[in-house]
Amino acid sequence: MAAKTHSPIHGLLAEFDKPEALVEAARQARAAGYTKVEAFSPMPIHALDGVLGLKNRLPFFVLAGGITGMLTGAALQYWTSVIEYPTDIGGRPWLSWPAFVVPMFETTILFAALTAVFGMLIMNGLPQPYHPLFHVKRFAEATRSRFFFLIEAEDPKFDLPSVREFLARQKPTSIEEVPN
Amino acid sequence: MNNDLRSKLDRIQRTALVVGALGLLLVAWGFVSDRGQFYRSYLFAFTCVAMFGLGSLALTMIHYLTGGFWGLAIRRQLEAGIRTLPLVGLMFVPVALAIVTQPEPGAAAAHGEHGLAGNYWLYPWTDHALVASDHLLHHKEPWLNVNGFLGRTILYFVIWLAMGFGILRAARKFDETGDPAAEKRAKYISGPGVLIFALTITGAAFDWMMSLDPKWYSTMYGVIYMVGCGLAAMAFSVVFTSWVKDHEPYPAFAKGPLFHDLGTLMFAMTMLWAYTSFSQGLIIWSGNIAEETPWYLVRAETSWQIVLIALAVLHFALPFFLLLMRRIKRDASFVVPVALLLLVMRHVDMYWQVVPVFHPTALAPHWMDFAAPVGLGGLWLAFFLNRFKAHPVTSPRHDTAVQAALGHAHH
């Protein structure tokens, strides 16, 4: 960590009391060219995905996981039934693929489900025992009744006075510096 | 209903009626020139067209139990689908004719995977001499006999009509008075109704289709037909919604999210169809006994195999991957072609289920195999549109429910 020169603050956090105000602030911030931004809300706001330009790539990983699972199931059964331990069952050929389909289906679901759970955790950056936002006392309200919008100090356009002025124009109920 | 929508539906209805009448005319000529082939093609066409009326009834009952935006949005078309059931019942008459009559001796049929030679149009068990000489058919006679078959089919239709029109009456009363007891009555019919429907349609599938080869049996058979009915009605709903989506009151809700919901349900039923169809094959393949396997030997080891491969690819794999994608489901211009493909494949599936028993050595399509479904389908569609237009699309209470569900489902 020593190599990285830390900015003294993590970012600037604005608090809103309505979801519409949060969505509007996010829209303005994107329009103003800020890219390292984050929105926090106690409930899902579908409009935010589009405004923040969030792309969910998890479905593709889940599909890839499912296909991997299917191929794994096929390979496992091919190996046991044809190569390693061929067994005569009612005179059927070693490669009796109809019997393989059900286990292949199961491994498809298994791999896809595990990819979904762990992919979600990894892409969300969880578990995360520490986050600079925890320094802000009022941020606990993000799980209950308040809506927060953060512009991070890492943003290339970040300049404390101008960001503060920009956020103030969005009429938040409060603005706080988030220490790093 | 506004005039734009009415004239558009009038146009479709006219086309359907003309095309259907042409098909029926051809088939009527077939009745005179080649009666055996007529009955075979007609039975196939009947099992296809029945799917849409029966599927509408099933989806309506399921929706009364589960609720949800999708079902409210397509309720009017499902109700029109239920109103076609009397016509479907009427369409059974030629099949009944094939059971109460017999061909001239000498024009005897010998179809079936088990090669049951005898004097019958469709069902080997209608030939008394054959039944008397075949121990297994004789043993099954208490169930498979002419009066029992006709009585059961009449009973099935009476039950379906009673449930369907009972729900329609309760729904209309709710629309007119807002009486919550009326809507509750529709739900009370639907609860046991779903169970009764599953039992009756299983019986119907066993009678109409499975008994074509009275020595073959599969307990899964009824479920496959039932799922096929639901899928056919759902795919038709997608197509119909695309016809009406630009006309009041549909633009308010017949948009991306609705097509997404219908597409997802179509996806689920496509998977269920594949699951049940494959399971039946897997069970019979695993059991590997001489009573059961001939059904699949005919359908998978002769030139009928082409149809089986087409089903696997076009009835399952392709729609599966297409409907996996949200962008396709949300866009009417993408999801409607998928629904049309599934509608065609529903017919191909019924063809593969019903017809090979008559041509067990090779795939041998006859022109009546095309004319009959076009004739019955066209007539059904025209009647469906006639019924749809005869009843109000909107009612204040229905609109409120749609709006509430819309707000709830999609922000």
C-alpha cells in the first residue's frame, strides 16, 4: 500500500431524502463527465442501472459456467463408462448417451448456480470488512431511509471545490467528506 | 373496442376464414376420394386445433390461482380461446364418425407399430373381429370400446365447457358489478379445475392418440399433450398480442415488459415440453421391453428420424437459446418469430406423435396432412376472432387491475 500515494479523502458524499433526487443527481454527474461515482439506496431503484451505465455481465459468466458444467458431466460419464470402467448393461453400447443426459443436466445446473453465487460475490467485491464510507456515521441510514451519492477522489475530474459546488447544486440534505 | 382494431381483426378473420374454407373444401373432397387418408389427416389436425382451446382454459385457471400481470394482460384473448371450445367439440364429430363406421371389407388397414391388421379406419380396437381374436385387445375391451370412448369424450367436453363457461360467467359478473364473491368463484372453480383438467386431458390424450396403438402405453403421454396445449396457447398469445399492441387499450401495457413475461413463460413451457418428451423416451429406452420400444423404433429408426431431429433442434434447442436472451424476449419483432416457430413446431410434434402409427416404415406426408390443419386452424382462428370481438376488451375493474399489476411488476 505504501507505493500508492493516497489522497487524504476517499470522496465526497451527498445525502438525499428521495430516490428521485438520487437518480437526478446521478444523471447530472454522468452528464458532467464524472465516471467514478456510486449510488446507495435502501431499496432497488431500476432507473439507476441505466443512469449509472451499469452493465451486468454476470449472465454471461453463468452461461459459461452452465456450458462448462454440461461438458464436465459429459466428459466424466464418457470417461467412466467408455474408457475406465465399461460395463455391459442390457447389451447397450458403452456410449449410451441417453443415460448421460440427466447427470449432464444436473452438472449444468450445479456449475451455473455456483458461478452465479460466487460470481456475484466476486464482482460485488464481497466480502469487504473495511470501507472508507464506514467513517461516515450517517451512512448507516443508507440501509434504512436515506439515499447517498458518492463521487470518488479517484475520478480523473475530481477537484474538491468544484465537486462540492456540483453536489450542492443537486440540493442534497447534507454533503460530507469521506476520509480515506 | 376501437374501430382500427376491429377492422384489423376483421381483415385477419376474413383471411383466416377464406384460407380455412379452402382447406376444408380440399379435405371434403378427400373425404369422398380417399376416406382412410381423410380420417388419418383429420385426426392429426383435430389434435392440433384442440390444443389452443384447451390451452386457453388451462392458462386461465392457472392465472386465477397464481395471479400476475401477464395473465391479466392476455385474459381477454384466453377468454375468447375458452369460447372456442364448443367449436372444438363440434370438430370431434368426424373422429367419432371414424369410430362408429368401418371401411368396406377388403379395404382393410394394417397400421400400427404392432401391425394389427383389421377392418378399421383409425383405431384397431373398433374392429370386433380383431378384438375377439387378439387376447390383449380383448382384455382391454372394457375400456377401449366404441361407447366408452364416445361417452368419455363427451364427458371430457362437458367438464371443460362447464369449468370454462363457469369461469367466464364469474369473470363477467365481476367486471360488471365488482362483486369480490364473483372473482372468488372463478378461483374456486380454478383450484380443483386444474386438477380435473390434468386428469381429463390425460384421459383424452390416452383415448384420442395413445389408443391408436392399443398395445402401447406410457403414463407420461397425457402430460406431454397437456404441456403442449399450454405452450401452443402461450405462443399464440404472443402472436395475438403483437397484432393488437398498437390499438387501444393495449399500448398502455403491451410493451417490452409484457413480451418479456410471455417470452419467459414460453421458455419455461418449451423446457417442460422437452423435459417430459425426453423423460418418456429415456424411461422406455431404459426399460427396453418389447411392448414399449416399437413406438420409438418407428419414430427414431426410420425416416421419421428426420422429424425427431427437427423437433430436438427447432422445438427445443433453438427456441431455448433464443429465449434465454432478454433482448429477444423484450422486443416484439424478435419474440414473435420465435412464437411462430413454436406454433409450427407444435404441429410438427403432433404429426410425429400421431401419424407414424399409420406409416410405420417411413415418413410419407400426404397433401391432406397439410390441408386438414390449415382448414381446421383457419376456421378456429376465424371463430376465435369472432368471439374476441363479441365481448368488451376493457372494463373499469379489469383496467384497474391491469394498472395495479403493471405498477407492481415494472417500475
